[in-house]
Amino acid sequence: MSANTRSLENTMLKTRLKSMLRNSLPTLAMIALIPIWELVCWLFEVPEFILPRPSAIAEAFVAVEPQRWLLHLGATLYIALAGFALSILISLPLAVLLVRSEFLNKTLFPILVVIQSTPIIAIAPLLIVIMGTGDAPRLTITCLITFFPLVVSATTGMLSTPEELIELSRSLRGGAIREIWQIRLPYAIPHIFSGLKVGITLAVIGAVIAEFVAAEQGLGYFVQFSTSYFKIPQAFAALFFLSIVSLMLFKAVRWTQKIWFGWSLQKSS
Amino acid sequence: MKNYVEFIDVGHEYTLADGQRMRALSPINFNIQRHEFVSVVGPSGCGKSTLLRLLSGLIQPTEGEVRIFDKPVTEPQDEVGIVFQKPTLLPWKNVLDNVLFPLRHKFGRVLPADKQRASQLLEMAGLGSYQQHMPGELSGGMQQRVGIVRALLLSPDILILDEPFSALDALTREEMGFELLRICREQKKTVLFITHSISEAVLLSDRVVVLGGRPGELVDNIEIDLPGQRDNSTLQHPDFAAYTRTIRNYICAPHKTGEQEKTGESAKTDEPRKAVSPHKGAA
Amino acid sequence: MKRPFRLKSLLLTGAFALISQATLAADKVTFQLDWLPGGDKASIYAGIDQGYFADEGIEVKISQGRGSTDAISKIATGSADVGFADLVALLVARANDQVPVKAVYSVFSEAPHAFFTVKGNGINSVSDVAGKKIATSPFTSSNIFLPLLLDLNKVDQDSISLVKADPGSLAPMLLTGNTDVVISWITDAEKYRSQAAKAGKELTVMPWYDAGLKFYATSVIASERFLQQRPDVARRFIRAYNRAVEFTWAHPQQAAEAVHKQVPEVDVDVAVATINSIRSLVYNDASASAGLGNFDHQRLADTWKSTAIAQKLDPASFDPETAISREPKLAAE
């Protein structure tokens, strides 16, 4: 009997260990890569300006005071998040319009596609000239880069609402606003969140592009500054910082979905 | 008895996206009386769903007139509650809120009295202890029960059900049928029940309207006269088998039912055929 | 009836408060850099740090830029009042588009364009680049003058192979031997030199001004609106800036520290080395004869002529004097 419980405990422990291992596998893989990278750089004497060693990157990271990092981080986060919020504020009503009106869908959508396929980096300098050097052009660039996946995912989500629910709404004569607000938008939540997850990483890219073109602060600016002074390890450090920030924001979106819209995760699985 | 629902020469044509018109329903006539349970059976594509949409006022007939309580149906009616093929509950609301949804959607708010009523209805449908559950946590049958309760909340006199049990397994299906019957008797509802299961139609209905063909037309209108309360024992009654056979013959071999052609006259009238002798029908 | 009156008086008081504040406070001037901060831009930072602008009652706000054209268009659109830009870029912009921007002070009276190579490549003068591989960044104004320079030094243009690459990749290309020569600016020489030292190599710099290209480069430019509407501020600004230039090359260490203080990303050592290495761009025969910051008529005419030839424009189509305003500098003296 006790042997039985012990073996049960054993298997439970094993499965738990296994799942822990599975969850941390990506992190472990990344950590394992670091010594290999260091070794390769050391063995083949790879020059720093081609590929700096992880130790050099870490050194460069530590060499910059934390306040500096925070300053640049804050600037990038501000642009990325504010631009992202703006993008949500624009794209959701836009998606509602596209769903409600076939005319707008036919006329507006091609324009959106044209905007989406315009390389933003090419028109970024123009935006600066038009909008001045404040936050406006940076927010606009971030917004332009992120809004398309949001519009598309929200539109698809709202259109995927079961026809029966729309008929139920019509049979109740609840009106267009309640149809959107109480049925279509909530139904689109899983889609909207997949759009948000794509969008938030794009928002960081947008902020960085904006900083490349015009900025005096921010991680993108810092990368550009570092490369222009040939401080490649410092540029790499900033890049790593950027990707970690990007990853955190992505996770934050997932947590938001889990905490406030847990049912939408259940549905997709 | 007073006619609650009248279909007077009702036919319908859809306009397709390319501008072409497609006939879904040839003009038909039939009535539903007060507290009557009427089933509509027929092969797929015979216009059953069109019938539902016409009665609920979601679409307007291109010919004829649908009347409820002697008034033409020109828009969705408060007197009509709909239960769909799929439960289509809102996955982000719990069972109670799903039941309350029509009220919230129609009036924008829900009163404590409404909540109480919803609880009572759920209790009656055997879902009393599941009020706080999310739809995803319920079985298909339970979800459909919530769907029925949701349709009952606004106290419609007329209940339309569109193949409500088609996604359920056979056992659940029978049980749900009797449950529906019980609820409709208790709540005194007039029911239009759309199904493609002949036995289900015979088992539950006071009358079965048989549609056939493409576009759909009324093939027969049969009063089901089975003794006693409908339950499992009804399935054993010899007339039950006879009724199902008659209807099956219409649906499976509509062209060779020469015998019915003679009595087919009655199909064109709004008078239900009085007790087609099941024995005769079983040729 | 009372409320509108009160509102009006309130507005008036507010307006007076604003006006009196404006007269009391320093004149605000936005200065537009033509690139990221560094030792080559030390003068403006030193001027702020030393309080030269404050002495003239001017408060300078520095705005970073991304190239001369960027700086010119920002000043033209009013985002900034004054700034740095390559005079050649300004001449071209004025000849083509009549942008309302004028040059008011010459900072680099020699062009900073140069060939960089590493010792051991067998290249010791500009004429040695014949038959070599040369890398340059796609948008630098140096590219415009390359054919002219090659002609002056009798190098066959077809003999060289020109590669265009991102500015950040030029140094690695040179140090890994992917290219024999790189076209860059003397202002960047220090960054290359320290990078080369890490790779165990020594940098050779061959300025184009030694090879016959004589013209003005980085200048202080100002919008015509600024010059017309606030002429007095313009004069005081130039007076302060002139002091800043003299201070910068007299005290490179302090000037470099001034940059670092305002932009911590800039290393003091690199900035000091840069200031020293570009001294010849500021203090040379041209500036000695015309006076620091002044534009000489003949040299200006030559600058435009070379530019016009290189750009395939008609030299007679535009008078370079119209792109210059000597008034603030002269009045400042």
C-alpha cells in the first residue's frame, strides 16, 4: 500500500518535473547557446565589430548606468505603448465600420491595404518634416505599423460571429449598437487578442524605426548611436534589451487575456 | 379553436448575390392552433429554415402573408421565441447571464425580478445548480436546454425550434424531447418544431406538416392521434410505427406515393387531414 | 453682462503676463544638428556649457538630426531656427527648390571628405586608388564629388569599383579586407582609428582638400524667417557661437566634457580626439585669410562651381551669394 502511494507520488513528481522541463526548454536552449557563442568567438577570433562575444555584450550592458537604460527604455516604452493604444482606438471603430457597411468595406479596405504595403521606413522622414519633431510623427509611425493586423483580426472576429446570434439579435430588435457591443465585439475577442499579440511586437518595431529617423532618446536611438560610434557590443546589448522588452510586452498581452478574458483562451484550445 | 398562426399562400424567393432569384418555398397554406405542437419535417433544402425565418419575422415572404393572432408579420415579434440548431450561447457569459441575455439585449438592463424568473426557469429545466457555470463546462444537451430556457425568458406565446436536438446523441435526444414537451405543456406554448427526424416529429407532435421537393411545397398535413401522455411507451404503440412509415414514404419516395396523390387535395387546403388511417397508409 | 467682462479682463491679464514673461525670459533658439552628437559638434555644446549663449540672453535647445538635408528641411519648415548643414547641400537645395534657409557662419572651411585605408594596402595618396575597390555609404554628399576628385588627380573612373554600403558597415568592411578604401569624413576618423587599433591595424587618412578639392563644408544655417523676424537674436547668437568655436579648439578637453555632460552617450576621450583631428577643417589658410566663420567670395564661388559641375547643373544658373547672409556675423564683430 505505502509502496503503491510512493510509486504514485514518484510518477506525479516525474510528470511535474517533465512539464517544468518542457516549459523552461526555450529558456534553457537560449542559455545553452551563450557558452557556445562565446566559445566560437574565442576559437575563431571573430572580431568584435562582426560578432561581439556574450561577455563583451554583458560588459557593455553593465557599463551603461541603469538610469541611462531606464531613460531609453522609458522613451521607447512610451512611444510603443502610446502608439499601440492609439492604434487600438483607431482600428476597433474602423473594424466596426468595415463590418457594418459593405460600401466602406469595398472603398476603405483597399486604401488600408495600400497603407499597409507602403514601407513605413521610407515615408518616416516625410512624416517628420510634415509633423515636426515632437511625439506626433513617432506615434504616427508606430500607429501605421500596428493598426493593420488589428483591423484585420477584429474584422475577421466580428464576421465569424455565428449567424444565429445575429438573427437572435435581430429577432429581439436590440439595435445595431447592442449587436456590435454585446455580440460581435465580445465574439471577436479571441481574434482581437491574436491581433494584439502581433501588434504589440510590431509597436516596438515601430517605435524603433521612429527613433532611427528622429529621436534623442530610446533604445532604437541608442542602437543607432552605438553603431555610429562602432560600439558594436553596446549596440548588441541594447538589441537584447529591446527583444526582452518586446517579449515582456507580448507576455503582458497574454496575461491580460488570461486574467480578463480567460474564456477566450478556453475557446481557442 | 382559434388559429394562432396562419400561413396564407406563403411562398418565398431569395435574391442571390449575382442578382438571380432562387425559389425556396412554393406557396403553402397551413395553420397552427392555440397550444398546438406542430412539427415540420422534410428532406434538407425543402425550405424548413425559410419557414422559421418567415414566422419569426426575420424575412418577409415574397408571396402571401404570415399572420400571428390575426395580424400580418412584418417585423420580428415579441410573441415569438427562437431556439436554434446549435445552442449558440455566449461563451463569455455564465448560464444565468446567457438566459438573461435577450432582456439585456432588448432593454439594455436586467431587473432583480428578471433574475429570479430566469433562476426559476433554469430550475424547471433541471439546471438549477448550473447557473454560475460557463457554457464551455456544460454538455451539448445541457447547453441546448439553456438555449431553450433563453427562448422562454421573454414569455413568448409561440416557440420556434430549428432542429434543436440534431447535434445530440440519440439517448439525450429522446430525453430532451420529452423534457421539451413537458416544458411546453407547463408553460402553455404554441410550438413550431422543425426537425429532420420523423420519429421525433411523430413522438412529440399534435400535428406533422410534411414538406418536400425543391423548392419546398407542402406534401401533407397529418394529425397525430396517439393515446395518452407521450413517453417511451408511445414508441411501442402500433400507430406510432404506422405514422412514421407514412411520413417516411413521402420523404424517401415522393414520386411513387400514388396513393397519397388521391388524398393530396387536402395538402393544398389549410385543413389538416383528419386521421389518415395509419393502417391504410402503410402500403 | 458681468461674466463676459470678467472673462475678457482675465484673458487680458493672462496675455500681459505672457508678454512680460517673454520679455523677461531669455530668447529661445532651437539648434538643429545635422547628425548625432559627437566631438565634431562640440562647439555648440561648449557654448551652452560655458554660458556664452546665456551671456547674450539666449537659451539654446539642441535637436538631433539625421543628415544635412534633414537639418535643412527641419529649419525650412520651422521646427528649428538655426543649425548645422553642409554648405554644398544648402547650395543644391537653394538652387533646386529655393528653400528659405541661408548660411550665416562657416564652421568647416575645408571639406571633410577623405579616403580611409589601412597601412599595408599600398595606398599613400589619392592617385593610388586607381584600380582599387572603394566602399561608400549611399547617401553621403562625398559621392557627388568623387568624379571631380578623380579627374583632378587623373585617376580613370572606370578603373575603380565602387561599392555602396550602410555607413555602420564601412569600418568592418575596411578592417576585414572586403574593401581597399572607404570614403568617409575626417570627423569620423577617430572612431575608425580606435576600431582599427582593436583589430591591430593602423588607419591612413587622405583628406580630399589635400588633393585639390577646395571648398566650404559644414556651416551654421538659419531660416530666413528667423533672420528677418529676430535679427538681433541672430547677431547675438553668432557672437556667442564664435566664442564657442574659439573655446572648443583652445580647450578640447573641456569642450568634450561639455558634450558628455549633455549627452552621456558620448565618450570624452573619443570626443577630444575628434576635436583635435578636425582642427585643420576649422583653422586653415582659408579661415585665416577671410577670418574665422566668414565666407570668402572667391572660395564660395569655387564651392558652387565644383558643386554645379559635379551635379551637372549650369554654374551660371544660380548665384551662391544668395544662399549666404553675412550680416549677422559682420554685425556681431
